[in-house]
Amino acid sequence: MSVQTTVIGSYPKPPPEGGTFVLRKTLHALERDDTTPDDLKAAHEELTREVIAEQEGAGIDVVTDGAVRWDDIVTPFARHMAGFEVGGLLRFFDNNVYYRRPVCTGPVEWRGPATVEEFKFAQSVATVPVKAVIPGPVTFAHLSIDEFYNDHVKFVMALASVLAQEAFELQAAGATVIQIDEPALLGAPEDIDLARRAIKLVVGELTTAETILTTYFGDAKRLGGEIFSLPVHIYGLDFVSGPENREVLKLAPQGTRLQAGVVDARNTMLEPVDDLAATIGSLAETVGLENLWVAPSAGLEFLPREKAQSKLQRLAQVAKKVGA
Amino acid sequence: MGNVDLEGPGLWTTSVGSLPKPSYITQARGRRARGEIDRDELRELERRATKEWIEFQDSIGTDVVVDGEIYRGDMVAYFAEELPGLEIGGLVRSYGNRYYRKPIATGPIGREHPITVEWWKYAQSLTEAPVKGMLTGPYTICDWSFNEHYATRRDFVLDLARVIRDEAVDLERAGAKFIQIDEPAASTRMDELDLVIEAMGIVTEPLSAHTITHICYGDFHHAYPKMLDIPVDQIDLEFANSEYGLLDEFAEHPFTKYIGLGVVDVHSHEIEPVEAIAEGIRRTLKFILPERMFVDPDCGLKTRTGEEARTKLTNIKQAVDIVRSEL
């Protein structure tokens, strides 16, 4: 039995140094009407193949499609539901990365699956399970502007109900692991009861898929043990940006399953093998080897392509050693 | 720290820094990267483009002009390339389909020679209007780089602050009356605003020029009013992209510095009508005196086409003229 390895979501889109950046070129060409959406689809699919092959090659057990079609975790969904416009640029948490803020101007409604086709494609080219990723309703609300409900609870619950349909469709399409990203919850402990209700709604129709509630960019100290009351199977904590999550973990009930972010997805410095082995070893001791998944601390898109690759190789190599 | 020595009733027009690169520059940069032309050939073209932008700014009556940063790729990489201790890393995405080469600190940061002074002198030789000296702030260079050397971010930032201070002092000696030290990252982490303030203090302490910092796209509700403690004369902020939301804050805590008022969105092809810009300026005049106000785009215009940038800047000037006539 070895520790399971996975990733959080995004993967660098640029090619390794010296390669042709087909996706960027295609997007530019599309902006000038110099190419067709079919070419963009082909570029997305080719990049999906590449990033899945890279993750598998590194030895990752549960991969993602690298979010190669996404600019961020909310706009691909906001653009697809009724009730949203996409507004001005805003910093994405504490990163030098910006996203367009969704603006809710009408009732939020499901208009069919947003990500099922891309999930199906990714799974069809992977030999290991592909994790489906959706934004959590609380984070979605915090990253958006609500000009319609003017009521945080109603807004979050409306989002939860659309995300529930997305999750259901993803499971129906074959997703065995569904990750719900809630980084904003770390800074909004007042939302914990609301989060419990909203996430219960999101996962309500799921029967077979395992669910992961993922946080990153900080620690869950302000949520305390309450985070482990959210109705999911696995809890994702970032031990790089949130070293205090070690304290939080002490509050977890016996048998808690953990997805631990242990290599820094936001800095190029490669973790020394011994340090990483010690980190993973001590987490395995705390939650039990069978309950531990390890991952980068966040989506890998913050790193250049080669650095992301090295980090994944290092992660898988050390995780196998700890499990052996 | 310095006051403003300009003619007129205030509402001075300027730009935040970068202006679009004409296609002959984009092409020449590509050819230079492929080794098809030499450094001097590229430089000649960059001088030509700089001259064209300065002539344009003069032609519409800009009060404080910029050199347009035609010769810079990215605001952090440009300095990283010249500073020992920083290496240029691989591509990472900043938003949408935009990417930059994120530097890596691999050793102690130093400075071997002035970086921006020759370009500033060239630009100033082309115009009677004052040309801004343009620097990237220490906190932003740190925040937008990877760190494989320093034990703490503070060590990294303060080493950078000493290097940027030396550059600012050299600009002032060359004659710069306006020196802008951009800190777009300053609004990123509220728990590091003290570090931003400390580092800026190191940079501006020896200066008598009018100092400016540009900050963008952050959570101002938390950064304000504390950002007023940043030791500069003027803070330049985006108002168009955020729909003048900061004015609500000014009602509660008066803005105590000179302001650089960003009145056109730099990420939109849409051209703001003159009257809409004028209305934004009028709204701001309820909180800030005209003689304390500079008017400019939200941010650098380098992502717009040349035509869009010229029209946006012309509309700003026309809006300013309308509002000036109402004073």
C-alpha cells in the first residue's frame, strides 16, 4: 500500500522551453478571426493529452485535465449558467494572477453541463482516474459580485443548486472523484454553517463518486475542527502556505481522509527528498497510510512547465518510498 | 519628496507607463530573439518608436509624459535581466491568454550600473514637458519572482529596495522631477503592507523629486486608508475598471496625497466617451482638489492597439479640458 498521489487542478499551458505554444497562438488567431473554433478544440485536446501523459509519466495516481480550457475556476461555470455577466479583472487571491469577476445580474440557473464534455475527453485519453474539479459554492460567491439576490445565503444556495447538477452529470459521465474547491472558505469562517448546507446540496445526488473538499493558499485555523464536519469523503489542506494546518489536523476525527498539499506549487525551489519524505511520513503517521493522498499545494499553473514536471516527479518518487 | 511645479489649474494629464509597441517593434523584437538583427538595430527602432510616442503626447498637450517603455518587455523581467542575483525563468500565465517570464532569485541581488537613466535622458531630450522616471518597486519585483535564495521575503524585498533606491537617485541626478515606483502588487497581502511601506521608505528617503506609486487590481477596501502611509507624494489608482468604487472609501477617510486618477480601462477595446470620462473626474472632484489630481489611464496601455491607445489618451485630454473649463 502506498500513499496516493494526485494534483489539485491546473497545469502549465506553455510548452517546455523551445516548444511551439500552439494554444496561445490559436487563441490569438481566433481573436483576429484567423482560425476556427474547431482548431481551438483541437489545440485544447492536444494539450489535454500532453498534460495527462506528463502526469501519468511522473507516476501520479489520480490526474486532472490540467484545466487547459479554463482561465480560472469560476468563469467557465459562470459563462455557462444563466444569471451571470463577466466583469473586470481582479487579483486571484494573493497571486500575480488575475481573473474576470463574474457579476450576477439575474436568477442563477442551470443551462446544461459546463464541463462534462471536457471531462469525458480527458478520461478517454487517460489510463488512470481523472478527477473532476468544480468550484465550491461559497468560493464562487466570494469571487463574484451579487447584484441580483443581494443576499449572500440565497446567492450561495442558488450556486450550490447549479453545481449539484454539474456534479451529478459528471458522476453520470463516469467521474469517480469529484473535487470541490473552497479556498475562500479559509478566510470566511462565518460561512461554515452555510458551507455545510450548500455542500450538502452539491453532493446530495452523488452515490458512487468520492468527494474532496479542497482548500489552498492558507490554513484552516479559523475554521478549526469544523472543516471536518463538511459532508465530503476527503479533506484537502495546503501544508505549504498553511503550516498551521498541522494543528488543525489534530482536531480531525479518527479515520479522517486527507489530501495534503506538500510540494510548493507557487515556488520553483524543488523540495529536498529527505524533507519531503519526513513531511509525508509524519502525515501518514497522523492519519494512517490508507487515508492519505498527497499533492502539490495548489494548481501547478503558477510554475513554468518543466518545474511543474520536476515537482510531480519528486512527489511521486517520495510518496512511493514512504509507502514502501 | 516633492511638490508639483506645473502650470495651470491642476487635473494634469499623464500616462501610467507603458504604451503599445508598433508592429515594426514587435517584429524587430522577434527578429532580435532569432538573432537576425543586432542589438543596435533594434535599439534604433526603439528610439524611433519612443520619439513617435513622445511627439504624440506633446501633440495632445500631455503635462507629464512617459517614454512608453517600448524597449521593455515586462516590468519585472526588464529589471531582473539587469540585476545580478535574478535570473529569467519560464513562462507563467498572468490572466486570460497573457503570459510572462517569471524571474527567479538565485543569489544576493545587486546593481552593477544604472538601468533606466540613458533611456530617460534620451526621452527628456525630445520634449519640453517633464518625463517621468519609471521604476518597478521592490515589493512587486519580489512578489512577482520565485525565490530560491532568501530565507525570508523581507530580506528579499529590502535588498531590492536598496537597489531601486540607487537607480532612483541616479534618475534624480540626471534631472528627473517625477519618479514613479510602481507597486501593483502592494494590495496583495494586507499583512505585508508594512513591508511595502518600509521598502518604499528606503527608496524615496533620499529623493526630492515628486514621487508616485501605481497600485492596481487589488482589494482596496482592506488596503485603504492604510495605503496612505506609503511614503510617496502621489498614489496612482485605477478607477474605470472598478467603476469608481474607491470614492465611497474617500467619503469616509479623506485621500491625503496627490492622486493619479485612472479613467479609462486598459483591458477593453471599448473607447470611453469623453463625457463619461469627464463625469468620472467631476465625481472625484467632490473629494480631491484639482491641483492635487493627475488624470491618466487605469494602467499601462501596452495591451491596446496603437489606435486605441491614442484615442483613449486624446479622449482623456478632451475630458480634462471640459472639466478644467468648469472650474
